[in-house]
Amino acid sequence: MSLFKQYCYNISNNRVFELFIIAVILINSLLIGVETYTVNPTITLIQNIILGIFTVEILMRYVAAPDNKTFFTGGWNIFDLSLVLIGYIPEELMPNASMAMAFRVLRVFRVLRLLRTCKEIKLIISVLVKSLSALFYNLMFYCIFLYLFAIIGVSVFKLPQEDTLPPAEQVQYTEYINNAPHAPGNAADPYGTLDESMFTLFRVMTGDDWSDVRYNLITASEYGVVKVSPTFITVYHVLWFVISAFLLLNLVVGAILNNYQVVMDSIKKEEKEEESA
């Protein structure tokens, strides 16, 4: 290894240098937020200096890498290099203002570089990556129940079309709409279509005013707009909330905690092997 290569390697892997880069990333991210309010020559100058620092850093990491393949197969290296190159594209070359804004927003992603500088955050990422398989199957399990309950919702709770009702039922329908309007006022029928029904169930899962949906349906039942009992309406929504908010979410938490322990055991094993070596 040449002297210059060794020099670049030592600096790029130095803890003080890493802390300096973290500080620069934080300042850069803060200034990007400030630029949403105002832009002045001082901020532009500081941003250009920061871009220069990032350029020097990526060049040092390139020189310190054993070979080109090692550098360009590193995900973080490609990520950092892409952001640096984007920073050198003049906004005047953008075909329109929307494209210029998109490139400007991309610079904010530099803050994601903090993910690889902290050991604890690296651990969290490792756990999430290891949990992807379990999370995928949990998602499938969730979607099955979501689809099932959404079909039941459309079949049972869908409001009728006003113009298809007999005159007497149209009066009841109008009274129902006046007494129990959708919230917000421009909202569609919560169970009018399959996709709207699925969104309503997601809303119930998050706890976002889902009781209003229940109360409105109970009112619709009292006016005879929907042909189902208030008891069934209550059981349906409470059962979905229990399944989604408690059972399904706890399965996700359990999968992550289990893989967290697996990753921790793996790290401890590697540390013991390094100490024994």
C-alpha cells in the first residue's frame, strides 16, 4: 500500500474525521431546511464549501479502497457519490422548475448518511433487514384479513344510491345525511367501494376517529338506510380494531424483537472470536 493510500485510509477511518463529517451533514441538512424559507449568498457559499468537503471525503474513500470493484460495489459509496454528483449539476440546466426542485430535495437525503456512522443505528438497520422476510409474511397475513373485512364492509355497510330508492326511503336517506354527514364533508362513502373500504379499515387500525364511522352506521341502521343491526356494526369494528391494532401489530413487533436478539447474539459471537484471535 502506497503512503498516500495509507494516509487516506487512516483519515477516512479516523473517529474524529467521522465526527467532523457527521457535523457537516447536520449543518448541511439544517441549511437545506433554512433554504425553504430564504436563500442568500452566505448560505450558498457555505453549501458550496460543504459540497467541497463531501467531494474530498468521497475521493479519499475511493483512494483508500483496495480496488475499484470494492469501492463501486459498496452501497453507501454509490449513494454518497450520487449525492455529490447531483450537487454539481447546475439548476440552470434543469428543463423546468419542478425538476430543479426535485434535485434540490435529493440533497436532503445526505442526512441518511448518519445511518452508517452510528453503531446503534447500524444495529437497528441490521435487525430491520433481517426481519424483512418475517415482515413480508406478516404483511401478507394482514392483507388477507384486510381484504376479507373490506369485502364484508362493502357487502353490508355500503350506502344505497339515493336516486334508486323509493320516495319514502329517499326522505329517510336525506334525513340520515343531514344528521350524520361524512367526516370530513368531502369524504366518500366509507364502505362505498372496495378500495375505500380498505382505506376505512386502515383508518380504524390507526384509531383515527373510527368511532365516528361506527356511530354514523348505527344512525344509518336506525333510519333503515343500511339493513344491519347496531350490534353487528359494533362487533365488526371492534373485532377489526382488536385484530389489526393488537394482534397483527404485535406480530410485527415480535418478529423484530426476535431478530434483534439473533443479531445481538451474532455480534457477541463475532466479538468473542476477535478477542480469542
